[in-house]
Amino acid sequence: MKKRLATVSLAGCFGCHMSFLDIDERILDLMKLVQFDRSPLNDFKKFKKRCDIGLIEGGCCNEENVHTLREFRKNCDVLVAIGQCAIMGGLPVMRNAIMHAEDPLRECLDTAYLNSPTVFNASNDIPNDPALPLLLDKVYTCAEVVKVDYQIPGCPPSGDTFWLAMTFLLKGTAADLPYELIKYD
Amino acid sequence: MGKDTVSVVRQACKKFDHEGSRILDILREVQKRLACVSGETMDLLAAELSTHRIEIEGLVSFYSFFSENRKGKIIIRLCDDIIDRFAGIERVAKVFSEELGIGIGETSSDWNFSLEFTPCIGMSDQAPAALINETVVTKLTPESAGVIARSLKKNLDTSALVKKKGDGNNADRLVNAMVENNIRKKGEVLLGDNVRAEAGLRKALKKKPEEVIQEVLDSGLRGRGGAGFSTGLKWSLARKAKDARRFVICNADEGEPGTFKDRVLLTERADLIFEGMTIAAYAIGGTSGIVYLRAEYEYLLPYLERVLARRRKAGLLGKNIGGEKGFAFDIRIQLGGGAYICGEESALISSCEGLRGEPKTRPPFPVERGFLGHPTIVNNVETFCCAARILDGGPRWFAAMGTAKSSGTKLLSVSGDCAKPGIYEVPFGIRVADVLDMAGADDPTIVQVGGASGEMLNRGSFYRKICFEDLSTGGSFMTFNSSRNMLKIVDYFLEFFIHESCGYCTPCRVGNVFLRERIQKIMEGYAVKADLDYLKDLSRTIMMTSRCGLGNTSPRPVLSSIDQFPVVYASLLGEGGEGLEAGFSIQKALEESRRIAKRSSMIYDPVYGGSSD
Ligand SMILES: Cc1cc2nc3c(=O)[nH]c(=O)nc-3n(C[C@H](O)[C@H](O)[C@H](O)COP(=O)(O)O)c2cc1C
Ligand code: SF4
């Protein structure tokens, strides 16, 4: 039976998903072994069935990220954090550097929407539509919010890394990634 | 720029002969007279001393007793030690704050008052205490704080605050302090009445220097500052180093929280200290001596200067000491700048040289290349006293006390929840339980031996012994009863180390912050078992990769408390459940956002009918 695979991008840039597609034509081989469930690649917004593997790109910067990540944990047997943002917070986590400020979140919003030299914001409004998810006090990595089974490092992990990692994941073992694939300088 | 500033700077520099290594004294003078060392003043000082402004700025920012911003004429430094916290310093702070109309860290608009917190000022036996300029006020209560504040508002003279003088030399005209010695137990070596003036020195001068060192070696004397290095060995290494100038430094920085025994020796045994230093100088061929006195003990300075002057007059310092032809030695007192790290011997030497109090890389060790590059011995106040007594009583008399590897007696500074806090001179090898009995500690539950960098003990460990073979301590012995929160103590120690790290090593500068964050996470109830593993792992890294003793020991309260109080930790750890991490609380993570956005969560606040957490 085919394994069910779900993927999602939380506080990430979709770079990991793009890189996933860098497995190129090998995706045809992959499709013989897996069935995609919830994923931006097929635009399914909800889980259809319980999945074997969930791939998470990005960490958590707002409540919706947390909610989605918990859904994934609930619905996937094996949860894999992919890329720097999911594992360590990545670029978004830079805002945690002002955590020790008097009012860090306010400072973050003011800088982003009001005070930066490149901002043009004539109305001086900070977006606050009720439909917008609330920001968390700081950016959390996936492993801080739920139990994570595996991590695939890289920013983004290369297509080859994805390919190899998927091969191992489908076999049900931890990937032993060769040095060339996890060396970044 | 005021003409005043110019003349103050000129005068200060002139007073210390424009000597670069005396810059700490120059800065102290300037700070005292101008209430700050402003940017302009730094420029002037740099020009006057032919150095760069950045050097001066480095010093002013390093030492907490100097400030770039203008301070009040009266600086009230409230002792923020853990003992003082438990004794109610917060309430005292509140009264000062209300009476003077300023918050902590602020200066009043008439430039009369500044209010600050400062780490342990060496008065834990009479907590809560504070420094008001140089004057020490002890056993504060909200009421007495009110009286003090109101009296200061009427009259800025701090000496008027000393209504009742303390015992012994605290009542001396030049000390004039309300500090009590609190000597609870006199031993044979240091505090007993059998201490004979200058007997050790006289006997030493009759011997060859090598023989003096041999006696100290035979006595088995080990350093009383905490590390316990063999004093005789240190002296012989310094003697062997080839140089025309050698230095003898007495470490009176006494910054380890809960330690105050050097304070009592400086008050009651000043002559014995100087005698010991003179013997050391004779033994190693030392030419000059320095006592590095912590800034918090400035109230003892005039008294100590008088003792030194008297010794010079009596021929016990200066040229041909004790009639010994060619033996010349003198001592000066260097005041510190309010930095715990300056108690570490190589940082202390840096500080004496007029540099930031940063530890040096070893080797070379101070005994080879210390103060200004010359061989230097640094010993604790108590060590010098012991040395003088050994020369009088003989090494065998000394070695007969204590244990096999820790000879002699030790001064313990006992503080915390006990009826009789104070100084106990006890033979090495005494059990923790016996100390607790003597001090009248009812319900002792947590004992911290060795200060912030020492070890935390539970009731089951009170059989352990105080000696270098088991529990080594520079003298700090704090006891806490069952009403005290163990994690608050650990948290305080980490806060202390974060404040006092010199910042040179990343593991120490940053690692201690991370340790504290995890401890706080545990206190808040968001931690899981993995957090304990993290704490242990990070502790090992900090201890292994830091350059000096501060980083090598700062995680010890964390490790020993995990070891001694596993149940306390376990009771605070959560379980994740269903694959969730207990350490993460969505409600807490959203608090700030809700406040700023002035709305509740679509997902996590039930009002909106979304799924709840
Ligand atoms: C962070 C730190 C603080 C220290 N503070 C003191 C101190 O206040 N007084 C002291 O005598 N030794 C202190 N020491 C120990 C000194 O480095 C040194 O070992 C001691 O002065 C040597 O004298 P002794 O052999 O007579 O003990 C400290 C060490 C460290 C690492
Ligand atoms: S261990 Fe800490 S205090 Fe010691 S040198 Fe390094 S940073 Fe400074």
C-alpha cells in the first residue's frame, strides 16, 4: 500500500517546498510509493486520512502556525522538520533578539510597519484585521511546540537531500546523510 | 566644560603622579568630586594621562563604582544578596524609594540621592544591609529605613547615621561603624586571645628565607581564598623566579556571596595580616606589597592606613625591617571598584595595574610573571594571618589541627536562617551538622557551602565535612529553612554570575544566561525532563570551556541542586501528552499579542467558538 504523505509551510518561505520539487523527474518514482494528503502541492487544506509522514517547513510565529503544527502532530505517525526555519527558527527567529526589550512585540511591529527607513505608511496603521492570526510573543521552533521525530537540515535542503531522506523515511529508518549533503560553507 | 572639571582632573592626576597603574584611584577621586566620569572628563583624563579615551571608558563601564551618568551626592547601595532578599531588602527598598521619591537605578532631581542594588557587601550576618556612600547600615527594617531616609533629607552627612557603634575596633574613631564583628567562636589560630603581636615576624627574621618557606610547607597550609593551593609551594615558586622585584598581594576582595570573615580579620587582626605579608615578603624576597581592598570595605581604609603608618614608625615596614639589614618592604592599599571578578587573582592583578579586571591567560602564572610582569604571590587575608601564626607556633602545632590534607582552623561566615549568624573559627574536618548546631539553625533544609560557586546540600548530606578533601569553602556557609524556595536561590546565584562575568568567554557570558532561562522555565512550570538534560549538558560545556574560575564553577549550584533536590525538580516538570511539548503554552505565548491587538484569538479563545486548546 502507498504511504500517505502530508506537507505544510508554516513560518517559512516555501523555499523548502520548491527545493523538494528539485528532485525533478524522480517525483514520478516517488508517486509510485506515496499518496499525497494535505499539502500545498495539491492544495488540499484538510487531512483526508491519517498519514504516515508529515513534512514541516518553517517554525511558529503565529497562532495559526501552532494550530496547524498540532494538527499535523495529531494526524501523522512520523513528523519531520525540514530546513533551518523549522529546526532553529531561521530568519523569522531574528525577532527573538529583541525579546529582552521592554515591549518586544510592540517594538517588532513598530519597526516593521512604522519606523523602518523604507516604510511608507501614511495612515500609520499596524495591520490588525480580526481575520489575521495573532502573533506569538516570540518565534518558536517546531520542536519547542510538538514532539518532532526527525530533522532534515539545510536552507533549504537540496533536492538530493530530500530524495535520500525520503528514501530512508519510506523504509522507516533514520537517514544517514552523507557529509556533502549537510555541509554548507 | 567647567573650569572645575579641569582642575579636579588635573589635581587627581597629580595626586597619583600621572601613574597609569593608579588610574583606578584617579577615577575614584574624580567620581567622588564630580559624581560621575562624563565623556568630557574621560577626554580630559585621556589627554592628561597620555592614553586613549576608549581605555578610560573601558574602565568606567567595567567597574560598578564608576559611572558615566551623574549620580547623587549620596549613593544608597542596597545589598541584594539572597540572604538579604530573604531578610526583607525588598521592603526596605520600597521605603527608601517612597521617601526619596526615586526608583531603583534612579537619581533624584536635586542630585542629592541615587538608589541602587548591589551584590553582597559582606554583611550577611547582619542583613539586610546597605552602603550609604562608604557608611554601612545594618539590620535594616522598613522603619529604620524611613528614619535613615528622613535624616539624610535633613542632613547629607552619612556619619550621623551611625547612632550605636559596633563592638571591637568597629568603635574606633577611624572606623566609626555600626557593624558588629559577631565573633561566635574563637579558635586557637586566628581569633583566640593567644595571638602574640609580631612574634611570628621576629622568629622569621631569625631564620633564612628558605627555612621560613619550609616551615610554611611543613605546616601544610593551604590557601584560604577557596582554591586551597599550597601556600608554601606558591611562595617557593615565586622565590625561584628570577627577577629583582617581587610582589606580595593580599586578596581582600572578599566578594563571594555570604563571605565576611576577611571583614572581621581586617577589623580585628590588621596587624597580623600585615605581619604575615611582611613574612611572605621576607621569604620570597618581595619588595612591595599591595592589599586589594574591596570598595565596599572603604569604611576600613582610614583605620588600615593608620595601622600601616604605625608599623612604619615602629620599623616594621620600610627599610631594615625589624633590624634586619637590607630587608625593605612596604605596603599600600588599593581600593577596588566593585567587581566580584577582581577577587580572581589574575583579574586582581589586572585591576592593580589599572586595567579592566579581566582574568589573564595562564601560563605564565603570577608567581612567574604577575604584577607589572614581576613574580607575584596573591594570598587571601586569612592565609597571611595563618602564615604569621605558623611562624610563631611552629608548623607542627598548626598541622596537628584539622585533617590530613587540610591543616589548621578555618573561619566560617555563617549566615541565613539561624539564631547566631557570624564568624566561627573551627578546625578543618568539622561536619556541616555540627556547624548548624553551633549556629542554632532550626529547621535547616538547604545548606550552601562555598558561596555562589559552592555546593548545595540537602539534609541527607549534613554529615559531610568542611575541608579540602570534601567540601572546600572560602568561608561562606549559608543555611536556609524549609520555607525557602530552593530554585529562587539557584536563580539568584545565576543572576549574580550573569552580572559579574567579565564577558570574555562566550560560554560564561552567554551560557549562564541560558542556564537562568531554563531555571526560570522550571519555576514557571513549563519545563519537561529534557530541560534537565539540557541544563546538565550546558553546565558541562560552560565549566569546561571557560577561562577562569568564575565560569569553571558558576554552574555548580545548578548541578548540585539537581543532584541534591531531584524531587523538587521532578515536581515541577510537566508531561507533554499527545505529542505536545509541555514547555510550550499557547496561552502564555499569546498574552502580549492579545494586549497589543486588543482582541482575542480566533482559534484559542472559546468566545469565538473556535477549537480550544
Ligand atoms: C571569580 C573568583 C573570585 C574570587 N574571589 C576571591 C576573593 O574574594 N578573595 C580571595 O581571597 N580569593 C578569591 N578567589 C581566589 C583567588 O583567585 C586566589 O585563588 C586566592 O586569592 C589565592 O589565595 P590563597 O591561596 O591564599 O587562597 C576568587 C577566585 C575566583 C575564580
Ligand atoms: S570565565 Fe567568565 S569571568 Fe572568567 S574570564 Fe571567562 S568570561 Fe570572564
